Amino acid sequence: LAIGKHLHAAYVAAEKALERILETIDGKVPGGPSYHRALLLAAATPVEGLRRPIISAALVSDLTLLLAFRHVYRHAYGRFDMERASPNVALAATTIPRLREEITAFATSLGLAPRA
């Protein structure tokens, strides 16, 4: 269960980071029943005259897989299955650092110095 909790927390933190960026720059965050997917797509879509994409389409693809695990984890109701979690551990280990790199590159493109 601890592994599932950490995977869940990593994905939620990734979403929160994207929410803050979209709110700050775009002035809005997507909503609605497909909120989680819409958030990822909004972050990967440039806004003409405002900003380039925050994250790549490839990263959206990997984050979508982690989103699917997040959904399974939240609705497992105590029936955690390490077999289903295992592939997501490796995925998160590569995806979350890539997210940081892409957000840092985005911030740098805006002339913002990344924090250590």
C-alpha cells in the first residue's frame, strides 16, 4: 500500500504543479468531468501570443498512464495489487524527473530562474 500511496502522491503533485502554472499564466484551469485529462492536454497545448506548451505530448502520454493508476488506486477499496502497481513504479521513476525538466525548460523560456 505504501508504494501505491507514493505513486498516487507523485501524480497528484504533478497535477498541482501544472494547475498552478496554468492558473498563473493562462488565468484558468480546465474543469468538468474529464478534468484530469483536460489539465494534461491544456498543459501540452500552446496558447498563441501567451505561451508555448508547458509539457510535451510524450510526457502527456506517460502521465496519462500514471493517471490511470491513480484512478485504480483511489477506487481499489483496500484491494491493492502490487502486480498492477509494479510497472508504474518504473514509469514514475522516469516520468516525474522528466516533468521537472520540462517545467524547468518552460520556466527558463519565460526568463525565470529555476529554484534549486
